[in-house]
Amino acid sequence: MPSSHPPPLVLIDLDDEHVPVLDLHSGTASVVVGLTAANAPEDHPAAPTCDVALGLDDPAIDAIQATVARNPMAAVALAQVLRGAPSRTIDDGLMVESAVYSSLQAGPEFAAWRASRPRRDRPSEGDPVLLERRGPTLDITLDRPAVRNALNTEMRDALMEAFALPMADPSITDVRLRGAGDAFCAGGDLDEFGSFVDPASAHLLRLEQSVGRAIASIAERVTVHLHGACMGSGIELPAFASRVVAHSSTLIALPEVSLGLIPGAGGTVSLPRRIGRWRTARLALTGEKIDAAAALAWGLVDAVDDSEG
């Protein structure tokens, strides 16, 4: 008996006017990829009917097919979250993202990834965030260089305390966020993924301790300086700031779907506001790394500057 479930991936020829298109707002449970010979796929008139719009020879097609085949639940969930991103407020977007992220943490795809990667216990490394104030300027530095500044619970809580200072003190007019060592932030600390007692509690805590919301609340005063690996939360959080400056060594990626998840630090909110939902979906569904020049061309960063080393 044939399955009534739609395929997790649908490829559409945007140049064929006789090919029916799907209404994404009807809750379509497939990742819809539109293909076109046009030079600017995202400018195609039918692009709004797709989750990703690509050129016919774009290697991202194969990468997306592999990702969807490996983790179809996470891939479809990502597409569905991003479809509504343009119409949501930051708070609404964070709530939707967290709820879906928490649901996926209780699902089989994340469970399979977690089972393949045993957790490692690490001793506390001291203060994970350093602060220095000079007049109206507050420097915030991620300081877990041994693990490329992976974002763990201690670092998240310390960042919340750090951003509480300018939120409460308008005389701090210049907030600069950096990372120590050879990377700005390699993403969430994988040893903590799925370590909360239950997904519902994790969801509520994620909303209460949202570094992305804190940055967004004073975005016009925040500049983030990127270098090296900027994976997952390492780009999701910076994208909330009004200005992001990248060193030429910067490499950016959204690897969460490969773990059976979607971005969980606000990336489905912050990135679409900078680069649109198609390119956000492309990053997350391919897992590809883009360099500083590509990020600048997309508008994900505002400048490339190697003057600070």
C-alpha cells in the first residue's frame, strides 16, 4: 500500500510554467528546492514558492539531497520554521525556534547522533567570559580558547550577565564582542547537547537565558569581531548585532541539521534578517562553510578587516 506521507524533498523546475508549485503556507511537509537556469535564482518570480532557490548546476543540490536523506525530520522542520521567519517578531521567532529545537531533541535523529558521540566531562576552566570597560566602551571576550570558545552553559550565563551591564547602563555606548584564541566560537559545546533533564525545561530555560535577545535589545551599540571558526551559535548570535566585522580567516557554517536539530541560538531569527530565508536554508541544509568574502557579499557580515590581526 503506498505511503500517504509526502516525500521529504521536492525538486521543482522553476523555468517550466507547467510544473505545479506548492503552497508553502499550507504546512507542506517537504523541503522544496527550486531549480532555474536564471543567473540570480533568488530573484526568480517563483522563488517565494520554494525553501531554497538554486542554479541548475549548483553543487548545493547534491549536498541538500544528502542532508535531507540523512535527517529528514530536522530538514523539514527547518524549512517550516524559516517559512514564517519574515513575519515574526524577534521574540516570536525565538519562541518558535526553541519549541521546534526542543521537540527535535526528543526525536530519533538527534538520539542517533548523540549515541554516536559519547559525552566527555571537563573540569571548570575558570571565567569563560572576560570583561574590560574603558569609558563608554565595554569589551566582552569569549575565553575558552582550548575548545575554540565552544558555547556551554557557563559561557551563556556569563554572557547574559555581561550584556546586562549595557542594557542597564546607557552610558556604555560601544560594546565589542570578540573571541580569544584561534576562533571566535566553534558553536555550542557538543558535550552538553541533550544533557538537560527534559526538552520542555530546556525550552523554557533557553527562552529565559537568550543571549540573542540580549544582543538584539542593544543591537545598535554592539559590534562583533569574527575570526576563525564561526559555527552554529558562533554566527547565530553575532548576526543579531548591528555591525559584524570579519577577519579574512573567518569560516561560517550552520551544522545543526547534521545533528538532527535546527539552529537553536536564534539563527532562524537573526540570519534571515540579514541574508533572507533562502540563503539561511541553504547554509543549514548543506552544512557548507562560507568564507569572509562570501559572507560580505551576502550581507551576513558588514566588513572584512584584518587590521586587528
